[in-house]
Amino acid sequence: TGTARGKSFSRWFVLYNLGLAGTLAAMTVRGILQVFSSDMSGLNHIAGLFHTILGTSLVWFFVLLRKACHEDSKDGANLPDSAPLNTRRG
């Protein structure tokens, strides 16, 4: 249903943005620390955790996309018969 799909998408959107922002922040801090020759030993693990969240959310997006495509095809949301796929004449 549309409501369930909307809730799933909202959850995915939050998780994806959390992973993206966390990955970017951790990599930025890591780069700054590397320039100043400092070291924070746990930062690589934090960046890896956010990277895993980001990858998981991308897989989840494709699952949601597949479900949406299958629901649309069951509802008959196909191209109309008057829209030819091949417009070559002759």
C-alpha cells in the first residue's frame, strides 16, 4: 500500500542520510588529523560503521525500488497501447 511504502521510504531516507553524513564527517576529521600528523585510533572503525550503514541503506533502496516496480506492474501501470516502443517506419 502507499502508506506502508511511504513509511519504509521515510525510514530508508533517514538511515541513508545518517550514513552519508556520518561517513563524510568521519572522513573529514580523519583527513584533518592526518594533515596535522595526529592520530585517533578509533576513527577508522567509526568511519567503517557509517560506511556499512550507507551500504546497507543502498541495498535497502533497491529492495524498495523492486517492490514498487512489482506493485505498479500488478496495478496495470504500463505504457498505453498507443505508445509504440519502435517508431521505425518502413
